[in-house]
Amino acid sequence: MCMEMSDWERTVEFHGHACPGLAVGFRATQLALARLGEGRAPDEGLVAIVENDACGVDAVQFLSGCTFGKGNLVFRDFGKHVYTFGQRSTGRGVRITVRAGAFHDPEYSRLRATPDMEFKDVRRWEFLREKRIETILAAGEESFDIRESALDLPPKARLFPSVTCYRCGESVMETRARVRDGKPVCLPCAQAEA
């Protein structure tokens, strides 16, 4: 008999491994979707804005259906574990971050920062990591700062024609191309000429 995988197991499979960062993105996405009354986005109606490029973003993509390809996953490189979700139809949004210290474990942090751990320490760190993941997945809203707000959402994705870079021969979106000697060039080739 084949057992169906849980959303968490499918997210781990998508990401490649289980880790606390993935669990944070997973739980934040669950809370946001519940607060907004949304499910996985089949189109661009739901938008996710992430402020880091760490493991949790894979959970955002998998659970919410927001992707770079659809133009409804926006990356802002702020290095913060902040996840904002918004509905295009209403402009309503939810911003979620972990409360400071909510999942802090001094022993886990100390072991994680230890280079060349002894075997017993590796085993202990693995145990603490699994406990940390379980704690995050079971966490309620009290472990997160959740703010509802209206959002200024980016426009829906637009499709643009491609042109061929006369230097390297690769296709480039017309709006990203530059003109050199009256011919289109891609950004890397334009920067190499500068």
C-alpha cells in the first residue's frame, strides 16, 4: 500500500533536504495562506515577496505556487527571513517574520558554529536540528510577527520578444538588450565593451 506524502515531505523532496530554514519558510507560507484564505496559486493572482535567497524560499515556491517564471515571486536581497504575500484582486497583504528568539537554542547554535565536530557532537547537533524542525513546523502564530497590510504589488509579468546579441549570438529579452554600433548586444557583452 502506497502512502501519500505530506506537504512537508513533498517540500523536502523539492528542496533536497530537511532543515530549519526550509521549515521557517514552510510554516510562514502556511500561516500566510491561511490568513489570506488562499491556496496554491495556479496563476499570478497571489504574489510572494521574499527578502532572502535561503532555503525557506523553496518552501514559499512549493506551497504557494509563486515562481520567478510566472512573475509572482519577487526577491529583495535584504538578508532577512521576511515573507510577504499579497492578493492582486484585493491588494491585501500579509508580512511574516519569525519573532526574535522564538526558535533560539544556544546549544544548537554553539554546535552549528563548531568546525570539525566530534562524532558525538555531530549526532547531538543532528538530534537538535530535527527537534528544531519539529518545533518550527508545530509553531503557532505566537512565534511569528504577522502584519496585515495593503500592498503596492508589482504588475503582472509581461512577455517581450527576444533579439540575438551580435557579439555572442545568444538570445536576450529585447528590453534588456543594449545597442552598440546600431546592433543589439546582451548586458554581459555590453559591459565587456565598456
